[in-house]
Amino acid sequence: MKQMLLNLIPSPIEAIVLWWQRDESNSYDKLFLVLLALVVGVGIIMVTSASVPVAERLHGNPMHFTIRHLVYLVIGLGASYLVLNVPVSWWHNTNILLLMLALVLLIAVLLFGRNVNGSTRWLALGPINIQAAEPAKLFFFVYLASYLVRRHEEVRENLKGFIKPLIILFILAVLLLMQPDLGTVIVMFATSVVLLFLAGAKLWQFFCLIFTGLAAIGVLIVYSEYRWRRVTSFLDPWADPFGNGYQLTQSLMAFGRGSWFGQGLGNSVQKLEYLPEAHTDFIFAVIAEETGLVGVFVVLSLLFLLVSRALWIGNKALFKGMSFHGFLAYALAIWIGFQTCVNVGVASGVLPTKGLTLPFISSGGSSLIIMLVAAALLIRIDFEVRLKGRHAISGGPHA
């Protein structure tokens, strides 16, 4: 009898195969979920490894930032569960309200926010600090996707339709620059440009927007002393390795020590408080030092596949005529991909220093929560696209 019962219970491998082979039209995107779980898992491991020395010094508990990261991860998963149960049409119908909420948050942070290292970016809600720019990004992309659905022809044929969402972006950018937070502005601008191009904006409008944006960013850098110092130190960090170039030189040393296979997990020297923000903005340098080029390749491959899958979801939605689903999936994919490129570029010395986290991996409460919400929204989009396909095949016009 015991042997018969054991034969009825599938092995772990068989269970995984059975789960993977379930009806694809009535389930979530398994590949996206697996990639997301792997990236989040890498984040937990690397936050733990990178934060132990600074956590021990500041809080007397080497696991302080790991526990904090896990708490925000649980909050993010809870928020993601709610998003999974909300129809995508709700986001479409409430896009203006969400945009207004983004404006309120950005104004509130200027009036009541906490100042950390010269920047006012955080709203304190009891023990939790919220970085207002993170939900503002998500809400703006929801608005932009909705606008492109409502005014698609106007955007393609009329300059006025092309300019309208850029005016909203300009207002948000002014509020963000008052914090100041140029990095978020660049991410929002780049995502908007690519999304407008994919929506069918004329090529001359696309290039004019790029040149105007680059000129504006150049002016902001030239007329801001601290931004100018960042750019000059980025061009030659070794000219002032103990001053303006300190963070970048320490990051580059981490990359150099990593070589092909790294120093081994937990064996980073730069995280011993030589490299500032080792568990947040510069966690990629610790990954490079401890796991080497091989680890860097694996992490970047996982993130690349995750973004590619998100773009595939958007393409599938547009193919089935679900325009809002498609444009929103594109926006979220571009956002995650571009922010990844900026973070990696900063850590490796390809781009000037910007305070942007590595999606799903860096320690950072608001960023992690909003990124998980964005991932859940992508999964919900894919689910509704699959559901429509199933109804179209099996249910006919009355489905």
C-alpha cells in the first residue's frame, strides 16, 4: 500500500514538468515568473553580501539591511497580488487620477519630505520612507499609454498631439529637478521618446525630441556645479581618486578584482566601506567583484531575458488589438531595461554617476515595491491577452 501511494505522488521534477505543461491559455507567463524569481533571488543574496559591514557599523546587526530588504519584498509581493487581481482596464480608466496622484506626491515631497545627502526625495510614513519619484514614474507611464490609445491618430498626424504628453512630462520634470533628481527625469524622458516612436510618431519629431532633450540635459549639467563635477570626475576619475572621483574609482577597482570568476561570494573588499552605496546604487560592482565576468554575464542575461519577455508580451497584445495593454507593456519593459543600462553604465564607468537602483536587485524600498508592481502588471497584461485568445477560439462572439 505504501509503495502504491508513493507511485501516485509525482517526484519534484515531474511536478515541475506537469505545472509547466498546464493549459497555457489560462495561466500566468511561467517563463516571466521564473526569470523574475531568479533575479529577485540574486537581489536577496547580493544585498546580504554587500550590506553586512555597513549594517554592522550603523545598526550593530549585520543582517539589518537584509531584513529590511525582505520586509519591503513582502510588501511588494502583497501589492503585486492586489495588482494581479485588478483588471488592466482599471488602470486605463483611472489614468488621469493616477497622474494627479503623481503630481500630489511630487509636490508633497518638496513641502514635507526628508532631506538626505542634499536631496529631498523621501516622504516619511511612520517607519517607512517612500521615494515619491518611483510611483510617479509608474503613474506617468500609465497615463502615456492611455493617451497613445485615445489620441493615436493625433500623435501620428498632428504635432499638437505629439506635444501634449511632453508638456505633462515637462511639469513632472520640473518638480523632480527641484528635489533634485535628474536620473529619474532621464529615465522618464528616454522611455517616453521610445514609446512615442513605437506609437508611430514621425521620424523628424522623434529626432527633434532627442536633440532638444539632450540639449536640455546639457544645460542642466553645465549650470549645476555638483552635476558638472560628476561629469568631469566621470571623464577622468583617477585625476581626483580621493575626492570627486572616489566612488567611481572604488567601483572600477571592484570590477578589476573580479576578473573572470570573481573573489567568491562574500569575499568583496570594496564592500568593506570603501565603496559607498555598495548595497544600493553600486551593488553591480560588488556582483562583479565577487562573481567576476561570469556572474556579470549571468545577471545581465537574466535581466535581458526579462525585458525581452516583457516586450514580447507587449507585441502580442498589440497583435491582438489590445492597444493599451501593448503600449503599457512596452513602457514598463523600456523603463526596466533603460534603468538597468544606466545603473550598469554608472557602476562600470561608462556613464556619469546617477542615483538609480538596479531593478529587482538593489536594496531600496520604494524602488523594489514599484518594480514588483510593474512586474505584476506585466503578468496581468499577459494573462488578459491569453484569456482573450482562449475566448476567441472557444467561446465565439458571445464569450
